[in-house]
Amino acid sequence: MPHSILLVEDDLEISEMVKTQLGKEGFKVVQAFDGESALQYFSAEGFDLILLDLMLPKMNGMDYLQFVREQSVIPVLIMSAKDSEVDKAIGLGLGADDYIAKPFSMIELTARVKAAIRRANNYSKAVEKDVTASIGGLTVDLENFSVKKENQEIKLTAKEFLILKMFISSPNRVFTKEQIYQSVWNDDYYKDENVINVHMRRLREKIEDDPSNPKYIKTVWGIGYKLGEI
């Protein structure tokens, strides 16, 4: 069956252009032109990826993304003319998997869509083979994609979980930002440290007692990060 994509974009011309291109690549594309209809589609159907514009009528893209992340770990790719570092940080901090600025090429968009779906599929296959791991008061169920701290469930995005899994799987290894990006995003690293910084900050806020003085994921200054000795 073809992969299904929910395209949330209020500009009809852009929406039709993206739908046509992805249709040629074999994707099934469902169009939503405002936040409210996007909510209805998301609740009624299953999708493999969401392409999300930020500037939407009836419900803005950030609020919509927050709703989606409370319900699912489906890959979300933001596409927006708002291209400042602040907007990228906010979008990725709320759980977006990637960000592409308008205007974009159809070739780049298609590549990013395929990469996001491929990463999600590879992750789903990988977790089936893994087991539960514990460190300190943190328990990570790599089979059921869940994390608990002192028996209290913690909700992580797919990227946050993959980062945590990387450290737990190699407890003695120091990872550079480039290695983290290439492994978790499965893509070339272009020195965009903002993406790693945002995800690491959000992960620490969820798992650490004191995010400013982390014990689970330590910073190795000048190199990268490693799992703490707890």
C-alpha cells in the first residue's frame, strides 16, 4: 500500500503543487486547508507523515502540532515561510521532526519526506528486537517505545526517544553532535547545531531532575554528550 500523507497547507496553489509531485512519487496525499479540518482528518484516518504549514486559518500550525504530539509520534515536517531560528526552535521543540523553508524545491521536499518515513519505518523494525533497559530511576522499554521515571510515564517524541536510546545502547561512548544527527536523522549534518540543542534541551527537561545540572546525559565540553554514570 502507498504511504499516506496529510498535507496541511492553506495556499491552494502550493497544496496542489505538492500533492501532484508526491502523487507522482507514489504517495497518497490528503489535503487540509485549515487547522480544524486537519484535526478531523488526523482523528479519522491513519497517516505515515504530516506536512504542516505554520500560518493556518482557524487553528495555527504550532497549536496543531502540539495536539498531534499529545496523541502520536507520527513524523511531522514543517514547511513555512517563517524561517528564523526562533521559529525553527519553537517548531522542533514542540516535536517537529524536520523543517523546510519556503520557497523550497520539490526535489528537496520529496527527499525529506522519503527520509522521514524511512527513519520512522527503520525505527519501528528496530524496536521489535530490543529489550528494556534501566539507568538510575529511568526505565526505557525499547520494545514498546515507552519511558518511565520512578514508575511515572514520560512522553517523548520519536526523536527524543531515539537520542535516549542511542546513549543507553552505548553507555561508555561519547557522541558528537554530528554523530547524533547522522544516526537519529539519518541525514548529512550541515553544522546546524540548533536542531540538536533544541532536542537535547527538551529531552533533559523531561528526564532530568535538574535540566541545568543533568545526570542522565552529560555534556562533554568541546566534544559532545555521553550517558552519565548513575
